Amino acid sequence: MPSLTQLRPMERRILTLQAEGVPVPEIARRFGRSPAHIERIIAWTHLPRSGNLRMSAPSAMARRVLHLRAAGESHDDIGRRFRRSGRFIRQVEGLALYTRALELLGPRS
């Protein structure tokens, strides 16, 4: 089984509940899933993983927002292009910058 840091949050919580002695049907009820689904998740945690999870690259929209912001356009102008608010574009830009920073830092060890 991989270390808990390599698991997704749901997988970590399921394994923690199982280790605490909570029965699978109760775990399934808490997550709104079937007991068979929870048993599959538990089984999948024992499969070897290729490495640490990482965030995916910025979306096409996020890349376009970064490009337009670098060209000097305001959040509101970009928002009108995408039929979104300037506040939403600010959030997209922030997440894209964060994702790019994580890519530059490389994988965690």
C-alpha cells in the first residue's frame, strides 16, 4: 500500500475509518456510495502507483487569461470576452499562477 501522502483525500479518509473499525456499510453510507464501491476503493489503494499526485497544467482558458493579462488587458475586459465577471477572471488567473508555480517547484519528495 502506498503511504497516506500518495492517496487522494477520500481514500485517506476511507482507510482511516476502516482502521478505526468502522464497518464498510457505514463508511459507504457516510460517503453516499455503495459498499461495493468502498470495497473497490480500499482494494485500489493497495495497487502500486506511478508516483505522487500532481495538479494538471492550467486549462486552455487559464492559459489564455494569463496571455491576455501579460498583454496588459484588465480583468473586466477579459471577462467580457469570456462572458464572465472580472472577479471570476481574477480567480482563474490566480489559480493558473499557482498551478504554474507548483510546476516550477517540481514534485514533492
